[in-house]
Amino acid sequence: MLQKIEISSIDQIDRQAADQAASALELGKVVLFPQLAFPLAAGERRIISQDNATSDSKNISFNPQDATLKGSTLPVRDQNELIDLLTRFGDFAEALVCAIAPQYRSGLARMRTSFRPVEIAGRNYSWRKDDRRRHVDAFPSSPTQGARILRVFANVDQHETPRTWRVGPDFETYAKAFLPKTTRQLPGLAGLMALTGITKSRRSLYDQIMLGLHDAAKRDLTWQAATPAEEIGFLPGHIWMAYTDQVPHSVLSGRNALEQTFIVSRNVLQRPEQSPAAIISRLRGVDCLPG
Ligand SMILES: O=C(O)CCC(=O)C(=O)O
Ligand SMILES: [Fe+2]
């Protein structure tokens, strides 16, 4: 479930490295760039090493669409520096994605950039928010209608703390285990939620099923314990990315990560037949994508 690409700068990505990375991503692997560090300036290192998040938020996030920062208790001057850092990381992540999959450029939307300062191990979460349980990503208030969730991460910890993930099994195995546990959406509810702003757009059958697959896995502690996974330790300096709507993943420990979320439209995928929507539609015997 892991594809390593040994390059030390984005410029070094040639056709072969790009193809290797893009196919691995669409086949549901985590793509790791062990030599491709995201360098920090001295002032940025200072921001990262202080106590950063408000106690009830697990992330500080920057929304590039309206330029708002959420979850930070830093003084205003440092907040501006953090916004600069997150913007620079977003630019870096976007350049990396476009270098490995130039065809994504026309279908790529840059969403939130987050800084995840707080140690994962030993915190308390509700089961639905507990990313220490394996899951595929699905956003309750932001339906994608079949577009994909691509995320780029960097471990920027200054004390050599790895960020440890567990990944697996493949999406089809995961979907077969949990599809029977997903529930139907009440008729009329999707329209009502969109109308009242509970969701930003209409929750399609695809979105409903993906949320069900997310929740059912996190609820099932027996499955969590019994299903084998591959453990990966991402070290400071590592950059990694994955279609997190496709790779079952959990994070066990680590602190100080940067993350950039992209939404990738279906029509730029190289292998749409490997996507969660195609696999779910095949297993269910119905087309789960909207019109
Ligand atoms: O913070 C991480 O390393 C991953 C957490 C996660 O599963 C998520 O943000 O969806
Ligand atoms: Fe996740």
C-alpha cells in the first residue's frame, strides 16, 4: 500500500516518476517522498514549537477561499506568519500534485490547509472524530458528488517524532465489509439539508454511502482490531499523499504535521474504474453517482 518516490526536489520529477506516482495514487496507495522535505524558516520553526491549538480543536486550518484562519490562539502577528506558512505549503503541495499529474490541473480545487500541532496519542475524541480508528474520508457538510479527496501531508516536527499511520485493507475489501451496514437516506432529506445550509450542496447517494462507510468502520472495534494493516512511520522531512477517500487509514501518534486538501474532479482521473464510486456502483449493482 506504499509507493516510495526518491526525489529531492519537485523539479526532479520526470515522466517516469510522475506516472509511477499518479498510478499508485489512483490505485489506492500512499505515495511517500522520503527525500522531499518542506523547508521551514527560523521564524516558522518558532511558531511550530509553541503551544498552538485551542484545547477543543485538533487542527488549525486556513481556508484559502475566504482567507480565514480557524482554531489558533496565537497572537495576531504570529497568526499572519502562520497564514504565510500554510499558504506556502499549499503552493508547494499544488506544485507537487501538478508535477505528478499535469492532467489534474484543470480539475483541481484547493481546499483547506491545516496545521496539526497536537500529539495524537492519548487525546479524547468522540468515535466519529477519532482518526485513530481506520476509515476512509467523507465530509458530512461538503458532499463531493463523486469528486475525489486528495491530501498532501508533511511531518514538520522539530524533535524527530514520527507520525504513525496504519493503512489497509484495499478499498474493495473495506467496502464489502461495510456496505451492508450503510443506511439509506430519508427521501427529501438531501434537498432539505442543501436548502438549509447543513450541507454545502446536495448529498448524493455516493456521499451518503461514503459517510456510511466512514462511520461503520469507526464504530466497529472488532473489525478495527482484527483486520490487518500496514504500519508506516512518516519521519520529519517526509512528504506523503493519498486519496484518503480510497485508502483506509488511521493515525496512531505524532504531532506537528501540515496538510493540504484538494478536491479532484472525476473527469481528470486516469483510472476512473478504480475509484470508490466505480467500485461501490459495481458492488451495489446501481450507479451511485449523480446524473
Ligand atoms: O492527521 C493525520 O495524520 C490524518 C488524520 C485523518 O485521518 C484525517 O485528517 O482524515
Ligand atoms: Fe482521515
